[in-house]
Amino acid sequence: MHGRFGVRAGLVAAVAVTLAGLLTGCGGGGDAAGRTTIRFVWWGNEDRAKATKAAVELFMKDNPGITVQTEYAGYDAYFQKLSTQVAGGASPDLVQLDRATLGEYQHRRVLADLSEFTGRTIDVSGIAPALLAGGQVEGKQYAVPGGQTTQMLAYDAGVFTKAGVAPPSGPGQSWTWAQFGDGLRKVAATGVAGTTDFGWAIDWFEVWLHQRGKQLYTGDGKLGFTAADLTQFWTLTGGLRAAKAVTAPEVTTKMDGSMPNSGLVTKRAGSEINYDSSLSAYLAGYGPGIKAAPLPSDGPTSGMAAMPPVTFAVAQRSAHKEAAAKLLSFLVNNPEAGKVLGVVRGLPPNTAIREQVCGAAQAATKAVCDYEKSVADRIGPATGLWPTGSAAVKRDFQRGYDDVIFGRTSVADGAARVVQTAQQALGS
């Protein structure tokens, strides 16, 4: 996932570490000439890194008094390093977070309340209120969306055509879970798994829950599903695994949101569920044959939602919060930056920049714009920020699924264990 949701040990280390170091000062500094130096870090693949660095170069050209040092890594490595930097009092000034980590970091009071900058240094007037809410915690703006994304099935059109499977591809088109399963079995009959086993990620379980009128977390931060719900979901994926319609355990267990470990990119599967903010990475890593389709649903509710794949936040005790806020606003609102960034973090969050980017879109950018347009009638509002403890829940969900697919536990016992550890992580 380009908006990234790898959930191995690094994620938990990132959010569980003592964050007091951030409160003692962080980021870059200044020089004798009066230039300010700030540090900006993010996770993502090479396409995101290249575009982001180019946007930062534009910012420094427009702001010659500010030097920006950049760092990036894969999701897990990113949070491992960030946790070390934070604990050592050397946190970057501007950081990239997501639904599972924004609440965690804010809960430890290490993020700046951006209210003092919005309307002044940071312009949020071009961002839809529902999307902007993705950076709010307890009514305060602690982060600003870096884009808009929704869920998709990325698939190799050639592989699916060879198998005689035509996924829905236009406004008003959809497919049921049964039709999806039948299609995956047909693809599997050609010699490649129909899709990467999607039981590993709590993100896709959340979509499945929403289709049934349920939720991952309640409004007060408690667990919103039962062991019976998860058992049903993992029984669904288990049936597909038994038919070899999804990837084998040794492929699934490597999933961490990165392209090198993707079942689709490594050609172990003909498709993969992800966020459309990753579509450009698939096209770069796999080739131009990749298309996007909506997720299956058995009812009128798709479970898909428009949400920020990432958010940008400023460290509470950054010595250069004003400069970091200025960079944040530039990335979100500057037309030239919008052209350079394209859709590497999903559709631009600023609606005017989005229209500009999609209006001139080609290749990967056009693919993302076209896909979001095709499913606009099926996308619901953002599902809200995940509560403190959700990072541990995400990790334990994947670990629990590993135990199931490798036969170390039954589906029912694995689901029960996930629910039990989730309740503990959430303080239920």
C-alpha cells in the first residue's frame, strides 16, 4: 500500500516508544547566514520519493531562506527509524503519518496543534471538510491530508482477459463476493493465483465490515467487531486459499505494503487489493497492463471510502514550526508542486489542484483520476481516525492471520485471540 500499512514490529516500536525526546527540541537548525534548516520525512516507493524531492526543490527555490533535508524509507523501516529519532530527541520537523499512527502520536502530545497556522501559514480552504477531518483529533487539527484515496483491486488486465474474467470498470458497475471468487478461481486455473490473499490486512476487513453495517472501531475508541465477524471473514479467504485462488502462505506472510513484496508485482498473483494511491507504484513496478476495479460487495453499500492515505504533521517542539508549516502548505496548495507530485499520495487534497492535475493527466496519473471518477457513486465518506492502540491491533491482526494460514491455529481460535488482544490494546 502506497499509503502504506505494513504492520510488522517496526510499527509498534514506533508508537510504543517513549516520545519524551520530541519534547526536548528536534529537527534542523540554522546557519551563520540566517538560513533555516528543517527535516521532512516520509515513507513510500521510489515514484513517491522522486516526486516529493522534486516538490521540495521547488519549495526551496521559492523560499531561499529555508533548506529542507529529506529522508524516506519503506513503511516499517520508516517507523523504526522515526521511533529512534524521536526517542533520541532528534525528531524531524515535518512527518508523514496515517490513520493508525496519527492518533498514537497525538495521544502522547508530540504533535503541534495546527490551529495557530491554519488560515495563516497553512491554507486549508481548498480541502473538503470531510477529508480535512482525517487530520483532526478531538476537534483539533493536528495534521493535514496529503491526498485522497480509496480502495481498489489492482489487476493485470491481460491475465484476467486470458482467464475470461472482466472486472467491473465503469460508473454503476459492481460485482458480488461470489462473482469475485468465481473470477479468482478462473484466473487460478491459468496457473497464477487470482489475487494476493487479502485476509492479512485489517484494512480490507474494515471494508467488509462496513458492507454489513458494522465498523472496526466504535466512536468512543472501542472494538466494533466480534470474533464471529472475523471468523466469517477469514473463512471466506480460507475457502479461496483452499482453491488456490489466492496466494500461498509463504507469499502472503511477506506482505508489508511494499512493491518488492507485493504478490502482484512479483507475479505470484493476478491482482491485489490496495488503495488507489498505490496505483502509480504498481504501474511503475509491474507495467502498463495494470487496471483498477472496485471491491466486491453483496449489497448497496460498497464499504469503500474517500480518505487521506497519509497526513502531514509538525512536531510540537520543532524549533522551526513556522518553516515546517510553510512547507506543508506548499506541498498541498502550490500548483507547480501539484503538477510534480501528481497522484503519488492519491488525488491531490486541494480540489483546485486536483482539477488541474486530472485535467492534464496522462499515464499513471490519468489511471488514478479515471478510477476515482468511475467509482465516485460508490465511495462513502471517510471512516474516521483509528483510536490509540490501533497500531498494535493492526500488527496483531496480521500475526494472527499468519498463525491461521500456516496451520498453527484454527480460524475460530485465531479470531478469538485477535479480539482479545485488540481489547487489551484499546483498553477495553
